[in-house]
Amino acid sequence: MSKRISIIGSGFSALSAACYLAQGGYKVTIFEKNDTVGGRARQLQKEGFKFDIGPSWYWMPDVFEKFFNDFGKQVSDYYQLDKLSPAYKIFFSDDVITIGDHMDQICEEFERIEKGSAKPLRKFIARAQEHYDIAMNKVVLKPGISPFELVTKETVTRLDQFFKTISSEVRKNFKNPKLISTLEFPVLFLGAKPNQTPSFYSFMNFADFGLGTWHPKGGMYEIIKAMKSLAESLGVSIHNNCNVEKINVENGRAISIMVNGKTIESDVVLSGADYHHSETLLDKKHRQYSETYWESRTFAPSSLLFYVGFNKKLKNVEHHNLFFDTDFEKHAEEIYDEPKWPKDPLFYVNFPSVTDSSMAPEGFETGFFLIPIAPGIEDTPELRQHYFDVIMNRFEDKTQQKIREHIIFKDSYCVNDFIKDYNSYKGNAYGMANTLLQTAFLRPKLKSKKVGGLYFTGQLTVPGPGVPPSLISGKLVAELIQKNES
């Protein structure tokens, strides 16, 4: 008889693990507390507008292709993928930088800002590509069990890259603050400040400039729909509106979960939900990490998000837009060093309807606005409205247009919602930051040290935050389960 695996949650990592485990012959059941699958990557549909509630950047297309290839499929079997040209715009106080869809265009833009910068940029990205190849083919494919996983001839020769920071590496080669911000921006996806992120993670710069920015037609939720379809074709059973209330342990082993008051017996339990929350489903003696441990970790930011429908097409914007017209470092301090609401926040705006007409009614625009904020701070309707007004003023100024009178509706999402919908620790949006002391084997473990048959996957464990790492996390934990529980 096939072993029964109960999976808590249905985000990218949970769906990934479910597919690999079902392919391996296990009887897999997913229990999702919300009414649709996807975790943070759900979709909001309203009045003909479509919004990806969470992730909106499609980077590292090779990781998605490899995932589907593992099941004899291709990305194109499920959704249409388009490369964005330009990839994105960055609005500064006195200029706008446009990042093209290939290196020649990007080098021209760098030269416009800082003469002579194209040559060091090509050298920087070439090294970033080497790091990407090592990271994707060596480092991230390890389960984070031992520090010796990181010891390869490739990583040993680059040991210094783990002790230098992205910030120091960038500033050594570039002097213009706009170019520095442009090159430091991608590591924000890793959830940490550039001056606390090892320079090895410059592979994110290759993901950006080298591999480009893509868009699945219909939005990021098309990936979730594809993974759900694949999982079900492999025999995975998925149940929505099923809140897991407890993980039951007997003789040191997870034997069942409590779902909506009903006991579901299991041979293995895998949680793709928030790691901290997952451990609260256990009696205290079975938890690996104390509250003190979680308090001492560096968490990635939370976000204040607005989903806005406009009754006209907007001008002077691209699909992705970054507003860096205030102090980058000051905002980072207000997230990580002295957590509080930022005085002058940077923000990001996504208009998927600029390149994909299916995302909004004809002649209208779908707008997704995001302000990175510290996790665990106060969240009130008054604060949300204040910051909406702040970024609207700046958006109108920088894009030279009035848009408020063209708003049909506005929904918001913030700390309280991350906690309510995802049981997210302090309402964080991206998991645990990838700092030097929170990398690889130093992250929370895929396998419980205290309870047999209990495993974890997702943004708080290896390899870390982001959509591609979540896909990989699901594969890693599936391999670990197959090794230990066969």
C-alpha cells in the first residue's frame, strides 16, 4: 500500500513537493485553508480586472522549465511566456533609467548615466553568471543538512564571495548612486539589505540582466493553475477550505493531522505553511525552535499592497516600475534596523495590462502598488490610506499625469492580512532573509529533528525566499522524504 502524505498548504513549494512525491508513488493529499490554491500567489478577479495578489516578477525561466521537464512537460504545455521589452523602469528624483531586454541596451543606458561603466558592468555580470551556474547547479540543490554541502571546488575558490557583500562589490565598480541602486535592487528579492547579503548572491543580477524579465500571459497565477493541473494528473488530491488545526504525534512520530475538527491519519506530514506557525500546531515539547529563536532571526519585509482598477490607459509607465526617488538606504534602515513605517518609502508598481490585454477590460489598466515595510508593525486603515496618498502624489508627479479621478476601485493588503490568510510570522511577505548566517545549512531544517515523519518546505527553509527557490525547496524535501521514508 502506498504511504499517505498529508501536505499543509498549497503554495509553490507545497505543489512542487506534491508533484514529485506523487510521481514517486506516494498517496498525496493537500489541505489548503483558503478557498483557492496558491498560497501567497493567489489571484484577485474583480470587475473584469485580474491581479496577482503576491508574486509578480517572473525571473529565472530555466528553473520553471526544469520543473516541468522533470514530468515530461514543458512550460509551453501550460501557459504562454513573453519576454518583457523593456524589462522595467526605475524612476529617480532627477532621471528615469530603462532596463532593456538584452545587455547591449543595458550597457548603453549605464554609459548614459556614468561614462565608462559599460566595461565593468559586463565584467560584473559575467562573474554573476558564473555564480548563477554554481548556485543553480550546485548550492541550491542541497538539502541544508551539513555545512560540507557547500564545499565544492567551485565554492572553495569563491569563498571570499561569501564574506564580501553585494554592496561592497557594487560600490567598488560603480560610483553613480543611481547605478548602485539599480544593481543592488535585485537582492531585495532575497529579503535582506545589500550590505548584509553575501556577494555570491550577485547571481540575482545575472537573473535580471542576463536572463531577463518575463510574463506568463494571464498573470503569475497561470503557473499555479499549471502546477495544480499537473499535480492532479499525477493523482494528488487537493482540498480547499481545510484548516489544519493540529499535528498529532505518537511515540515520537507524526501520525495524523486535525483538519476542521476531523482526524486525518498520515504516514508522513509535510508543511508548506509558515514554518513558525507549523510548529505551533505541535505540542511545545515537539517544537524544534523556540520563540526566542524566531525573534532573533532576520525576516524579509512585509508589504503594503494596493490593487487598483483604472478606467483609462495610463501613460509613461511600463509593465514593471520602480520608484527610487527617495533615499534607498534610509528606507532599508526603517525595515531592518529600526522597524517602523517609512518616512519616504520606495515603492513598486506593476501594470500587467500594459503588455497583457487579458489583465484588464479593454481601454482600462490594472495597477498593483507595493511598499516594502517592516514585519510586525502596526497596520490600520488610516495608515494604509495615508501611504496610498503619499505614493499617489509621487506617482502622479513622476509620470506627469492625474490618475486619482480615474480609479474605479481600490483594495489593500498588509500585515494583518498576511497573518490572517497565511499565518505569516509577524505578517512577513517573503519569509526569512538570506543573510550570511541564514544561508543553506543555517536555515530552519527541511526535516524535524524532534518528530519522525514530519517535514517542512517553503520560504523559511532551504534554499530561501522567492518563487524559483520555492519550486526547488519542494523538490529537495520530496527527495529527502523518498530517501528517509521509502
